[in-house]
Amino acid sequence: MKKLIIFLTLFAVLKSYGQTIPKLDQNTIVKDSTGMIYPYVIWKKMTEKGEYSLKGLKNKESDQFEFFIYKTTDEEKLARKKRSDERASTLPKPRTAEVFKEGSKFNAEKFRDLNGTRFDMKKETGKIYVLNFWFINCPPCKAEIPDLNELVEKYKENKDVVFLAIALDDATSLKSFLKQNPFKYNIIDDGRYYSEKYGVRSYPTHVIIGKDGLIKFSTYGLASNTVYWVDKTIKEQIEAEAK
């Protein structure tokens, strides 16, 4: 879902000057509060996950706009998340993965993650299972990891919500990848057996199984509101249980 996220807090200010907002690219000069200039690859990496933002200001001497990088505040993150959810809610529901028809019974399986933890969906009933089929060299799979990590954090206190990321890659490759790209799901290595068993052909593929063992949501690929719907479905299952 996340592509490059550049949060320009002074867009309104820039427009008020009657100027065209400069395009952000390799030629954009980005500084920090000390005046140090950041290379394109650095500030792009820093801003793409939303931890840092850019602020545009007009230089009175040169009459040109300059961009400064700063740590995104919690208030800005919440505001951006709210706007993102509002946009996502207006978009059509992501396409359903045909191999996981919503409302049908999920063929329960046993899994073991990289840490040796076992998950037996046949015995451990009464839980909401959130599955993600993926592999390391899948660009959209990697792009959504930061958003999926936020979901894990959001529901970490609820032991009835179990996140499982079924990867096609071997344990060695995954451990190397995860050192630089933390993924907070429970990672299942060598998952090609499971992908073939369920008929998964597109990645990433998401599946949510309710406490009754029925498939509540599924989708494949990465739409701009995929993670929104994963979150929405989890909340709906929790709320349904509470009633």
C-alpha cells in the first residue's frame, strides 16, 4: 500500500504564494535543521515509511522553496492515518481471492514458525487467524510490510488474533532478510507446500478466518485499501464476538 509518502505540511502556504509546488525528485534539495543536505536516496528512504516528513519553506533571499526533513509527530501520523482510512473507505472492496471464497470453511492446517512456535488451527479454535502468503522478492509483498507491522502492534494485546506470514523462502534467506526488514507476523518458512495446497498463485494473498472457522475476507495483490480491509475485517470479528 505504501509507496513514497511525502507529507508536506505547508502545501497551503506554498499555494498562497501563487507558486507551483516543486516536483520532488532527484534534483530536490532537502536539508535538516543544521543545514546538512541529504542525498535523494537517503531522504527518500527516510520518508517512505512515514517516520520522517518534508516541510516546504520559501527562502526570502532566493525567492525559491526549500525543503526540510523532520521527525513526523504523533499528531501528524494520526491525522494522516485518519485521512488515509477515510479515502480507503470510499474505494471498492479489494477483489476476492477465488481460492478462498468468503463464507466457506477454511481447511485448517498446522504451522511452525521460524522460532519453532507451533500453531494448530485444528485444535486452537476460537481464534481469528490473519494469513499472508508472500515471498522475499515480491515488491508489493515488501511494500505492505510496514502497514502490516502496524496491524500487529494494534492487536498485540489481543491473544485471540493470530498473524501468520507464510513465505515461499527458506529459513536462511528469511532470517537474512528480516535483519534489515523486520516483519512482525509469525513467519512460516518453506511455505510453498501450503501455497500449492491452497492453490495460491498470486502474491501477496491475504486471508482472514473467523473464530467459527469460516473465511471472512480474502484478497490478492496489493490495492491501496488492502490493509484497510484487513484491519476492518479483524475489528468486525472482534466486535461480533463482543455482542
